[in-house]
Amino acid sequence: METVYETRLPAGSHWSLVMRRGAALTLTDAQGGANAAVLFYNPENLLERYNAPDTLKCQHTFRLTKGHCLYSDMGRILCGIEEDTFGWHDTVCGVSNAAQVEKQFGALNYQQARNERHQNGYDSFLTELAKYGLGKRDIAANINFFARVAATSDGDLKLVEQGKPGASVTLRFAMDTLVVLHTCPHPLSEANRYPTAPLLITLDGTRQPLPEICLARAENQRGLRNNHLYYLNEGV
């Protein structure tokens, strides 16, 4: 592993970076309790972005873990989950909003608390997306890494586990991909205090193909062929 970049992102923050094809990004819940909500886009064509329904449908799953691939709405693989020590990542619950965060944790803005302010997920995404000329209509269904969600007997969704000290997930990219994330509270969190758990972000610059575990499914092999066709003029 060749670590070329590392940062520690506080809770209630947002971040973005264009990941190059073949590189790997590792997210680590350094202390326990972190939530990492993430969106993915093709930086060459920002209209192409992560598609949750196709990702789940073609892999016959409700949650994501090691061996799963993340699909774009063009049928291409953005990245695969190469390693995962948490084991369950939420794909359907979306993000918190300003009204929800204020009701649950109280209003606390930057003028009052600086970096300890109470940020919400929706506005955090908008702030980061604006750097790339994107806005409200570009927010798709996101992934909440380190969030385990289950259905109750009444059919409601419940957050049953939020993070674990030292848990990590590594994404290996099959396309150049714009990664946009925030560390605001999960929308189903029942905490009575705003979270403080940081997220460790590590970039491995060693270029490698998707691991074999991500290609065990025939659907993912077909998705990767779509990638090869997309990059055909580059001799991939």
C-alpha cells in the first residue's frame, strides 16, 4: 500500500476528491460512531452518477459489503468494495436535513460554535456539490458507510448499529470518480447529542484492477465490460 494522502475529517464536515481509476480509498471509523454519507459522479460527465437501485438489484442485496460493486446509472462500475471490517452499509435511508437536526440536537450555527456547529447532511452535500457546479437536482440516493439498518416487525427501518472503533472499508475504483461525502448524523440516529466521531480518510495511490471477489458475480463481469468499452479509445 502506497499512502499518498491522509486526513482526519471531524464529525459534521464535508469533503470531496476525484479518485483515479485503479486507486483505492479507505474510510476508517477511528473512534467508533462515525457515519460517512457518500455520493459518486463521473467527473468527465457529471450527469452520470451512482445508482442505488441498479447496484442493489443486479447484486440481489439490500446492503453493501466486501465483494459488492457500486454502479452508475449508465451500467458501469464506479468502484468495488475491496475490504470491509464493518460488514453492513446502509443504501436506502438518505441524509438528515436542517429541520431534523435542529429538532434533535438544537440549533447551533458557525457564528456560535465555529467547527462545532450542528451541520446536516443535505446542506453539507449541497455545499460540496456546488464546487463542481452541481445542485439540488444532482443529489441522488447515497450510501451511509458504517450504518447498519434493519426492518422492524412493523416494517419500519431502524438504525441498529452506528460505526465500530477501527472499522474500515476500502473502495477500489474502476473509473475516474468524483467522491463527495459528509460526516453528519445518520437520518435514523436516535442520539440526544450531536456526534463527535471523526472519519479517517486514506488514499492508496497504487493502481490495481478490481479484486476477483468483486467479479465473482456474472452481473459485475458484464458491468466491467461496459467500463472497458467506455475506455476503449485509451486502449483499456
